[in-house]
Amino acid sequence: MKEVVIHPFSKKVEGEIRAPRDKSLSHRGAMVGALSQGVTVVDGFSFCADCLSTISGLELWGVEITKEEEKERIIVKSAGIGNLKEPEDVINAGNSGTTMRLLAGMATGIDGFTVFTGDNSLRKRPMKRVIEPLCLTGAEVGGRKENSFPPFFVRGKNRVKAFSYRLPIPSAQVKSALIFAALRGEGISFIEEPLPSRDHTENLLRYLGVKIEKKNNIIEIEPPSFIPASYLSLPGDLSSASFLIALATLLPQSRILVKDVGLNPTRAGFLTCLREMGGNFKIIEKREEYGELRGDIEVEHSSLRGIKIGKELIPVLIDEIPIIAILAAKAEGITIISGAEELRVKETDRLTAITQELKKIGVNIEERRDGFVVQGPCVFQGGKVNSYGDHRIAMSLVIAGITGNKDLIVEDIDCVKISYPNFFSDLEKIGYKEWEVRER
Ligand code: S3P
């Protein structure tokens, strides 16, 4: 296992950097490519470990995918919706909940038997939330521990029943699984969400000509007979960029320009909170392309104040809460996060992980059932912390180390490749080079 030694940085970060590629959109780009008939080119594809799991899954269904990593591009050749074939092996989604849940939705419309498994972390994550509603399609779906955990199977059919379902939790993964299932429905399906969650699946499918509408929180999906192959160019990942944005905010005199970041409002809650905390950034060149908003973000150092983040905002900043904890620790006053119990079922229990590790380095933070409370400002002390094998915890702790006052060792650092393989080289591009990775 690898660990990284982070030396604190007393200088500024600066310069221009292209945002890391978007993980959520890359999964979906590959998936809609597999549902399209012909050759789909997906530019701006993230070659992170999670998206590679999606590619392997789709290949097992007979989709041909050429990877051009240098060009950040994949080329997807597929017989399209209704023509994917039964896999000859189990689909291993690795660490990726998005791969597992979204492909499970697609599997209901494939005439055959698909089995899903994952790594130690993923096999402990809740799957009843997709298994139960996917049964509404008439496909057979079942899994370990009374349909709760992977491995699980889907015995799909070329055509499934149309359905109506109200999501009990605002989850884009569950919603997207159901949208993919609805594409093979015998009529229009309806999905109601309690709060808006990221709508990338809806945007991409609509861009490709699928009739998908949202009326008062209810999404209506009309199954297409065919989806033509097309060209897609995906924006960068605000979730990954948030680590760079946080660093530039925290280090005095810093100023960076992050180019081509996805700004979809159902993903951009981090920016709303940063603004409320007193963050100094501006968005330039905002535009819509391929169904998604994108733009450049110019960030400068600023001092911050504590804020309250409640339930309604959680779905739009769900993955940014660990890095918000770092900002909150440096902010003047109290930050309270509530309604975030979903964080307990991510790659690790992120509420416990972030509070435990930040306490070790001197942060005044208390865990709550559905969030945490931070009293700032704090000085990050050095020492040793653990990522729990969770990429977003690992990168948040690295940012704490850089902005701290003594060397910080972050154990189990390899996991950054799950979403952001170029994390350390991007830190170097904006001027921070004082880290060493070593084998333990
Ligand atoms: C994702 C949705 C979110 C998020 C995850 C990616 C997606 O999960 O935490 O990292 O791509 O749909 P939930 O939908 O389970 O909240």
C-alpha cells in the first residue's frame, strides 16, 4: 500500500489548468454510446479507474470500445439499444457504485443473465435501492442478503413493462438506473424525485433525441425505437476541480484559472456554498454544449466564514462534503452540515472518516447522525491520517496537509486513481511539488 508525505506549502498556487475530466459524465457517455447504433466518439473522457470499470462491463455486452487515452477520447461501436448480448462472465464494477447501479438498469432491457460484483467496499454498499424498483420492469433481479448487497443478478428481457416509481431518496444513480430501464419499456414510464439530483443522464439522452421530459419533479421517458450514434464532448469535473479551487482559496496570494469545468446546476452546490463562505471566484465563458453547461472558473485566495448547509442542498454537493469540511476548518465561525446521512453509504462512511481523521490533526469537529459541526478557524497539525481507501477523503486530507503547519502522511493514497488519476501532477502544474509517494 502507498502513502504520501505532504510538506506544508508557504507559497502560492497559480496558473491555468484544464479541469480534470468528468467521471459522472464519462460513465454516461460510454453508456449512451453503447445504446446508440453505430460509432460514437466521446471526447473529454476520464480514464479514471471507475470509468474503466464501466468500459469493461459494456465490453462484456458485446460493445467494442477503443481507448485513446492521450487524446482523452473513447470510440464506442455498438449494435445499439435492444441488440446488446448476454455477457459470458460476471461484470466486476470494482469500486464504482455508478457502474454497478446504472448498468443494472441497462441490464433489465438485455435478453439474458447478467451478474454484478465489486470490490470489498462496493460489496458492502446498499443495492436494494436499485434491485427493488428494477423488479417493476418485470425483469428478474435478486441479490445477496435478501436483495441488499452485491453480487446480484439481472435476468432481463428485450422489452420490459413501463412503470411509475417515486424515489424515496434523491439519488442520481438510482434515478439513472431507472431511466435506462425505462428505455426498453412497452410505454411511457414515470420517475418522481423528492429533490433534484444530477441530471446528466436526462441531458445526454435528450441531446441524442430521446423524448424525456420533467414536469414538477416527475420525469417522463418515452422509449425510443433506435438511438443514432453521434459525437459527444464532455466538460471537466467540478467535483475533482473542487480540490484545486479549495487549495487556491486557502493559500494566500493564490490565483488559478480552471478551464472547461462542468457547471450543471444540479452539480454546482459547491460553488454556491463557497460563495456564501466568502470565496472569491468568477465564472467566465459560460456556455451550453452537448446538453451541459460549462465554463472557466477563476479563483483567488480569500478568507472564509462558517455557514449552514441543510438537506435541500445535499444532493447538489454530495461528493464535495469532505472538501467542504476542510474549508470549514479554516473558516471563521461554525459550519453545520445536516441531512447528509447518505454519506454513510459512499465508498466509505464519509461522515465518520472525515471527522475521525480531522480530529487527529487538531480540527474542532463533531460528528452528528446526519452530518457534522466544525468550529473554525483551526490550524492543521501534522501527523498521520488514513484515507479509508476513499478517493475523496484522500484528496481532502492532502489539501489539509498542504495548508497545514507540519508534515502530514496520508496513508492508502493509491485510491485517488478512482476519480482523479492526475491529481498530483495537476497540483504540480499549479506550483505545489512538495510531496513524496512511498511504499509502506
Ligand atoms: C453519482 C451520483 C451520486 C454521487 C456519485 C456519482 C452519479 O451518488 O455520490 O459519486 O454519477 O450518478 P448517489 O446518486 O447515490 O447519491
